[in-house]
Amino acid sequence: MLHSEPIAALATAPGIGAIAVIRVSGDDAIAITNRFFRGKDLTQQPTHTAHFGTLRNPDDTIIDEVLATVFRAPRSFTKEDVVEISCHGSEFIVRQILQRLVAEGVRLARPGEFTQRAFLNGQFDLVQAEAVADLIASDSDASHRAALTQLRGGFSKQLIDLRQQLIDFVALVELELDFGEEDVEFAHRDQLRQLMLSIRRVLHPLIESFAAGNVIKNGVATVIVGKPNAGKSTLLNALLNEEKAIVSDIPGTTRDVIEDELFIDGIRFRLIDTAGLRSATDKIEAIGIERTQQKMRDAALVIYLFDAASISTDDLQAALTEVHESGKPYLLVGNKLDALDTARKQQLEAVADESIHWISAAQHTNLDALRAALSNRVRTDAAVQIGSAVVTNVRHHDHLTGTDNALARALDGLDSGVTPDWLAMDLRVALQHLGELTGQITTDDLLDSIFSKFCIGK
Ligand code: GDP
């Protein structure tokens, strides 16, 4: 293990809480903490043990009663010596303890520095390190699961293995270069082709999962559009109020319902552009077609609502044309089911010639079915099983496509019989992308940019 200066940071959320945890990692982390800890001699304690004691000021007054947990290298998150100090969750106490640590020669950690050390010390690869950040930020079931899958090695193990095989081939191709004019082939071309094809087979579903992965992480931008009086604000309020009711029905939940967000089957729907909808009094909407198109452009999913009690068949036709032209996935929703007779319903269904989701927003009829349809739409459109390896990170996506493009060029080259130096060049590009993806090739800039996105203490 290389020399590593001791660092410390608050590992729990800042603010007031029952307890706060301060993490100290690096050379002498245990000995330094022990200098102002009164209790057992921490330097003599085995790894993974917790010890009650007090932390003292230089004048021996007590800062706090704490629990100090000792982790010895390499059996810790950073693979360095680590002490986790659990103290009372007061900002004052936390500050006092950190000040004491700094006075003893410990440096305050930068954001992500613990995870960066864990990565540099081989605890996990880069994709997994980034998953740690996602895991911390995850706030829905699906994003939590996607981050966990990556953390457990999701797709990177397979790519690391394939990259190694490709390196072996590149070495052989480059050996051919040394023989210049002589017509030798050390690298078996058919096997090389097979390897490249199998790498691309691994890459493609990952690249495709990016769109779905993004949905999981950032939510589905959803917009409710329709003519004035279709019932848009009534529907919005009905969905949001039921959401509040659902959340407060779950015992022990304290999550605040965020305005304009719905969680359905663990998927987050972000209802966008609802400002004018919320209050039913805000009725300046002479929403022209252009305005509606603009709203739909920003959305990933459209709920097209119409007033089934009053819409003419011509207007329904026009509405359908409009929503088709937007090219967005949409649900066609007929409102005011309560004010509708069967004949009219059938007539509208015949005109639409596609499935209509019938609801009554005012009476909360069929809202469960509407929610199920929303969730279903996202799952089938995205065509990914949530929980399988999902790429949610732009950096991963760029390197995956970079690898894929380079391999496509190399395969073309093989088919047209290019010289080994051209082939080697494309393969090198592919290896570079793969290496940067999994973190086997890194630059300081890259590492700094990745780990600085973490919060302090991680
Ligand atoms: P918006 O202009 O599209 O936002 O429409 P509103 O939500 O303001 O609704 C327009 C009118 O339709 C209001 O008077 C609502 O009470 C009424 N309305 C909304 N949903 C229903 C429904 O399901 N059934 C009936 N009968 N009336 C509804």
C-alpha cells in the first residue's frame, strides 16, 4: 500500500440528527484518533470492532461520548486504516471533532475522496465507483436497483474480460507490423472477427439501455395536453392528491410528496408544464395548436385528454392528427365518463380506431387503470427489464458507442482486407474506449471530474 495522508469528513448528512458519523481514513488514522480518545487503546484493537469512549480537548474537557469503530487495512471501504466515529448529531460537536483531527494533522477530505481511494486501491472498478454516487442519489425503487446492479459488477466484469482478449489480438496484429513486407498473419482473422462480433453483441443492449436508464434516473417527462375544459387540471389534481393519500397510507413513510411528481411501480413521472393547470381559475388558455406542440416537444410521454361529453368527431380526428404529428408516445384519454352514454362512447371509439383510456377525473374513476397504462407504456417502450444491467451514465454511453464505432470500422477493414497497421489503429481506439470505461485506463483529469461529483464524506 502506498503512503496515503489521513483524511476525514462527516459521512452522514449535515445538520442535526440523532447521531453523526465522521470517517477518518489513511496512514495512522487509528493512532491519530487514539490521541484524543479515552477508553480502550484503539491501536491495540482488532479490525471491525466498536469501542465506547470519550473524545477530549487538549485541556481534557470532554467533546462528546462516542463509539469508535476500527477497520484495519485492507479490510475497509478505502482499503486503508479507517476509524468511524459515531458521535451525537450536533453540528457543533462535529465541527469540534473535525477541528481536533485537523489539529492532529488530518486533512479534510474532498468530495468523493474516500471512494476515489477505494477505486485506486482496487476495491472496485470505475463503473462501480460511479454507481456508488448513483446509489446515494437514488430516490426511486428503479434507480436504486439500477445503481445496485452496477455496483455488483453489472456489465464491467464481462467487458474487462473481452478487452483482455482483444489486447492479445492487438499484440499479434502489431507483431505482424514488425515483419513489414513479409506476408505473415499471426492474428487469426476469423477468430478476431468472432471476438469483435461478440463484443458488439455485449455492447448493443447496453447502449440501447441508455435511454431507459435515463428514464429511471431522471424520471419520465410527462405532459397533460388537451383543449380548455377537457379536465386537465382536474386530472392533475386527482393524480397528485391520490399520490399524497397513497404515500401517507404507507406506515412509517415520511417522504414529502414533491409537487408534480408521481411514482408508479417505482418509476418516476415528472409532470411538466403544469403551472397553468394547477388552479382551475387560471383560464387564459387559448391554447393554439402551436402552444400544444411546444409542450409536447419537451415531453417524453404525452397524456392527451379530451372531453368525451362534448367533443365532436371532427375535433377528435384533428386531435389525433396533432398528437401523431408530435411523434411522441402518448395515451389517448377520454374524460367525463360519468356524463357519457354508451352509444356516444362507441361512436368515439370507432372514430379514434385506437384504444381510448376512459376516465372520470372528477369522480376518480379508472385512475388506477390509467396509472397502470402509464407504467406499462414506459416499460414496453423502453424495452428493458429494470434490474438488468442498465447504463445511466453519459460517460459510459459515450465510451460504449466509441468502442462500437471503432469495432465497426475494424470489421469493415477486415472485410476489405486493409493492412495490419490500419486494423491495429481501429483496435487501439476500441481498447482505449473500453479501458476508460472500466477505469483500467485513467487520467488524473478524468478521475478528478468523476469523483468531484460525489458529496463530501463519500
Ligand atoms: P382544463 O381546462 O382542461 O384544465 O379543465 P378543468 O379541469 O378545469 O375542467 C373543466 C370542467 O370540467 C370543470 O368544470 C370540471 O369540474 C369539469 N370536469 C372535469 N373532469 C370531469 C369529469 O370527469 N366529469 C365531469 N362531469 N366533469 C368534469
